[in-house]
Amino acid sequence: MASWNLPDLIDHTVLRPDATRADVLRACQDAVEYHFTVIFVPPAYLPEAVAAVYGTSIRVGIPIGFPLGSHTTTAKVAEAVEGAERGATIVDMVLNIGWLKSGDYARVQEDIAEVIRATPSIEHKVILETCYLTEQEKRIACQLALDAGADYVKTSTGFGPTGATVDDVRLLKEIVAGRARIKASGGIRDWRTALALLEAGADRIGTSTGVAIVQEWRAWCQG
């Protein structure tokens, strides 16, 4: 664990509804200073973020269908295509939770697949919003995301009543069985929580408190 380079595993985010341009640029500066490899910003601020990290290895991502997942497939595709054209190299799309819970599994899979087909050159994570799902629904959602070609399954938007849990990460790890990676997100505000999720099988941590977590991690490594 001490050999981990934690900043490489963090998707540093600034997705609050009230985030200003200054907030986004500050988060980009933090990404440069702390050597995060990914910064997630609202789509409206994508050009500013791309410009702010230009010349670095930092990748810029955006959420789509966010945070409810109930956008039409056409709208999600348009968001993803526009994002890719404007410099995003990652999209985190919210699964259509209502369709899943209605048993419309083919529509859920096609919703994901159409976004992936429309933007083949970028990375795709599918947000399950696990707090609303039963264990069986989590299993089905993972399989649908895998069949659609997702690179990652992700626990949460951070806007639901609860976020990432160790039990959910372990379950997703079991289900995907190496066929995709796992991103834990939602309510991760300290190093101990991040550590527990990484030990449970998370490949990436999504958080808006990446700076504080890295500072704690550095102190932990030194201590």
C-alpha cells in the first residue's frame, strides 16, 4: 500500500451546482500541484479546464446524464460527443435508474452502448448510483454496463443519499471479475476511507477533497 502513488488513483472533481469558474480553475491548479492525473469538471467549464491543464499529462473528464441518469439517450450522446470534441477524454455517464428498476434492461444497455459507439476514442465509466439499487439490481447493472462495453463501473454520483461503501466495492469487484475497473465515488473525504475502498478493490477514487486526502496520505506514508 505504501508503494501506491495515490494522486494517480484520484479523479479530482469540482461538480457542485454552485461551482464558479474560479472554483474550477483552482481545482485545475490543485491537479497540477498535486499531480492528479484526472480532473472532472462541469461540461460548461470544459474549455477553461482543458486550457488550464494544457501541456500537462492531466486528463479532463465530464459527467453526462448527470446526476439523475434520466436524460434521453439522444441527449446523453450529444453531451458525450460535444465533450469529446471540446477536449474531454473521459465521460462518467449515469445509468438510467428508472429503466433499470422497471426491468427495461435492453434499453439500459443500449443507452450506454450508444454513448460508447458515438465516442470510441475516450474512456467511459457508468455510474450505477448503488444507493438506490438492490443487490440483484447491482449485479444486473454491472452486467449491462459490461455488455455495452464500459471501461469502468462507478458506485455513485455523490448526489444520492449515500455514496461509496466497502461492501458495494467488494460486490462490484466480484461481479466484473476483471472485465472492467471500478471507481468508488461519493462521500470520500479522508485517507482512511479512501484506503478502505482501495483495499476492497477500487481502482480509482472520485472525490472533491483530493488535496486533503493526499496530504493525509503523505503524512501516513511518512509516519
